[in-house]
Amino acid sequence: MARVLVVGAGVTGSLCAALLRRQTSRPLYLAVWDKAEDSGGRMTTASSPHNPQCTADLGAQYITCTPHYAKKHQRFYDELLAHGILRPLTSPIEGMVMKEGDCNFVAPQGISSIIKHYLKESGAEVYFRHRVTQINLRNDKWEVSKQTGSPEQFDLIVLTMPVPQILQLQGDITNLISECQRQQLEAVSYSSRYALGLFYEAGTKIDVPWAGQYITSNPCIRFVSIDNKKRNIESSEIGPSLVIHTTVPFGVTYLEHSIEDVQELIFQQLENILPGLPQPIATKCQKWRHSQVTNAAANCPGQMTLHHKPFLACGGDGFTQSNFDGCITSALCVLEALKNYI
């Protein structure tokens, strides 16, 4: 039985795992490792510590599908719509730029429900707090070391974490990346920002006419969302949640500052935008060091194969573009590269 490891439980990783399971007839041991405490990657949904049903999307807010991808990736959209995981976005988002023919979707159970769906479909064994540190070649297999616990061996590996994290890996992998590939990988760049989730008690009223708003006049805040309103799941039993995304210049400036200091600065600016906002009962501030790809790997067809036998490839939005369709494209390219080895 081939042992396959997917590193990264975001969209690309979870979809690679699901497609691998669906398209392979032979038995597989499939594992997905992620350094975080839950799945989602940059499509993460945080829960209030007081009520797990009160949630906030700290990463991607909604999914925009162009007419081109509506056709090309129709089966993926149809599947998620049929399961009720995606629904058309009908709530008002002020300042949203709409192009002709585009469709926007929200995830009523939170954006991470997309990843949870694919992980469930994959039947993979999913492990959190598994930070990969080294990848070595041992007798035609990959020996993968993590921060804690014993190394494990695999026949095939797919890396879907942000590209700078791939370049930080130690072991034989450092010598397997060719000079040309290294240059391509080192040229990949990302924007950085913070997201702040605010959770409120049931019955709290946040009286604004919109569900989301893009802000152009504030040095710190770029986007605010009443998250439950955005997803059309307002309820008298569950308190509202608010999400604030910072601007990229603010994210870059304060990247190495403490989360507490950053949260305080966001609160100060939020008071200018929404004066008199009620006090939240809980907060969650998330640093997105690798928020969106600003420069993808050049001349890569959605993935990069680092070694053929045993197989080792990288995928993710660093090889396409930072949106749902970019991740689907990458997962399909990884599968295409993989199929001769599985």
C-alpha cells in the first residue's frame, strides 16, 4: 500500500487528498499534516470560546467565480452548492467591485467548511500541530521529520504550504531543488495583513445597513464584515461576529509587533469607523504573514515537481493565483503530475 503525505490542510491540500482518493483505484494510506490547530489554512473559521456556533471567517470572506471558471470548474461548484456548503452571496457588501458575469458565494457554516468537506471525502488521517522540519531520502522512500515525535516514511509527498515555508525545510530536500527551481521559488512573494474577529453575546445589535464594507480612507482597516449577516445566518440564540481585515501596508509595518499591540491599534481605528460599537465577549487576532500571492512562481503549470522517484511535488496558490479557482487549478495539476507514480 502506497503511503502518501500531503502537507498543508488548506484548500489545495484538502482537495489534492480528495481527488487522489477519488481517482485512485488501488489502496492508499493517505495522511494530511498541518502545523496549525485546525484545518482551513487561509480559509480558516474561528469560533467564540463562549459559543462554538458563533464563528468568524478570518481568512477568505467569500468566493468570486468568473464566467471562465464557472464553466471550467463547474463540477466543483456544483458539488459544493449541492451539499449546501456554498450559497450565492446575497447580502450587501459596500464598495465591492463586480465584473460582468462574476458570481459570489458564501459558506453558511464558515469558509473552512469547504476544507472540512474535502478532508472528509479524502478519508485521510488528518494530524494537526505537525510542523514538518526535514525531508530526507532513505532507501527510495521519504523520511519526514516533524517538530515533535518520531520521523515517518512515505512513498509520495505533496507540499501545499506557502512557498517560503517550503524553502525553510531542512535535509536532503535542500539539495534536490535545482538552481533554476530555487530561483523560481525565491521569487514568489506574498502580501501580509492582520485579521481580527470579534465575538458578541446573543442579542447584541450591530446596527449598520451593510453586511460587509470595503474601506478606502483608513490607514489601518481595509474591510469590515458582520460575518453572520454576510452568511445570512442571523439568529436570536447566537451572538453576532465581526471581522476586520487590515490594509497590506499596515500588515507589513506591524508584522513583527505583538498581537496585543496590533489588536489595540485596530480597535482604535475601528472606533473611527464604527463609533460606539458594543464590547465583544471574545476576540481572535490572526497574523497572515502569507496572505495573498503577489508574485507566483514563473513558468510553472500549477505545481512544481522536485523529485520523480520517489515523487515529491509542491502545489498551492504560489504556483497559480490566490483564490479558490487558483487552488483547484493547482490541485488538478498536482494530480496530473502524480498519476504516473500512484
